[in-house]
Amino acid sequence: MKLNVIFFSLVFVFNQCNVVHKKDKAITSNDSISEKNNKSIVKTSDKKTVEPSESASKNIGDVLISFISVGAGINSIALKQLEDFLNEFEKKNSIKIKFSKITYGREGETDYCFDLSALKSDIRNMFISKSKELLNKSEHVNYLENKSCRTQ
């Protein structure tokens, strides 16, 4: 009887280790993980990006900021920082920046696609550099330039 209990306990423990290993493998097979400033940053693989179609090829954003999730929701702090920065930048420069906000997924994944073509080059460059600086160290945030925007 004791041997049966020990045997089933070992089987259970090894099975749980295998489940954790499979979860890790599932994450790394779809995402690439890199180290930056001793923090894990997950960048989505090509399988998750939206391929541009004929109609979407015109939908190129100057700046695409994606808030992604890897099972724990998006980085809501960075999202709030971006929204505050955007409001402050527009107010300070007396401009209105054209952008689309598209939510997708079950955990609040959100894309901000900015069209900066109407801005003067100095204001455009300032927006790009300051937004990049703001989100550079944020986890689960992808900052891309001149990429296709997701459509609803």
C-alpha cells in the first residue's frame, strides 16, 4: 500500500513538472524572449502580426504601439502613461494627433496606430523621440515605426 502511494505521488509530481515545461515551451515557440536591463521582454512572433492586404497596404502608421499580453493582461501603467503623454503633447503643441485605437484579444491587447503625416517634421520627430523614450523600458509594449496597422 505504501508503495502505491509513493508511486502515484511520484507520477503526479513528474506530470506537474511536464505540464509546466509544456507551458514554457508553448510561450517560447510563439514568442521570442530577450533580456533588456535584467527584465524579460516578450516580442510577438511573425505569426501574430497582421499581414498587409491590398486594402490594408494604405493603412501604414508612422508609429505603431502595441500593448501585448502573455497571460496576465496588458501593461496598464504604460498604457496610462501613453494616454497622459498624448494629451499633454497635444495640449503643449496646440495640435491634434490622428490615431486609431484598436483593441483585440481577451486580455485587453491594444494597438495605437499614429498617423503623423499632417505634423511638421520637428514636431513629428519630437513626438517619436519622446514617445519612444517614455515606453523604451516598459514591459509587454512593442514600439514599431512605419508598420501596417491592425484593422477591426
